[in-house]
Amino acid sequence: MTDLHSNDLAALADRTGIRVEFYDPLGTRYGFPTFPYHAAPDGLATVRQLRAAGLRPGGHDPVAQIYWRHRKQRRVAYLYRLDLAAPKRTATEAQRAAIAKALRARRTCRVCGVVQPYYIPRRYGCCLTCHEGNPS
């Protein structure tokens, strides 16, 4: 992991306006190693970044966090070690068949039994054709 030095943080704050209050690499202030937005060390990634790379945290806890402000709220993103990440799991054929069956059931009208190209609205419980012909 690479650490940012105070000179780097000053330049970062001047260039981007990032609040340096969120820089706590030792975890003394926030109880967890904390970095500002766009300043995470190498070797760490968020869950979304892991997913985009075809990885998952692999059961390991986060090792650091990123704090930033958004619309007067404090946001957090947890960081995981890339070297401990595991490949994403793929669904089995049985799981894929079960998902396909469930999605087909969501498209099948309960009234006329026709499989529609869209999901049946839950508020109606039937396809739009049946609902228009039988308004409640």
C-alpha cells in the first residue's frame, strides 16, 4: 500500500477541493483506516470495482474505507484487499433453470395464461389486455 504524504494531500486539496479531514491512514480518528475520495491506496478496491474485475471480497472483512460528503451527507465506501479477492462464482445449470422458470412465471398472465413479453404488473395481477377488458 502506498501512503499519501502531507504535501500530496495539500496539492490534492488545492486541486480538487477534497477535504483533508477524511485522511486517517492509521485509523486513530475514525477507528478504521480512512481515505478521502479518489485517494485510496493501491491494492485496495471497493465492491463495485471488484465486481467489475470479475472478483468478490471472498469472505474477508474490509480493511479501510473512503469517506466523502455528498449533499451535506457523509458517505462511506469500504475497501477490500485485491490480493485476498476471490473469483466471482457462477450459477450452476440448475440455478439458471430455476431463475428462468421464475422469470417466465412473472411474465405469465394468471387470467388468460399467455406468456407476455413484459412482466405482469403486480398491482393488476393480470396482463394489460385482460386488465383493459375487465377494469376493476
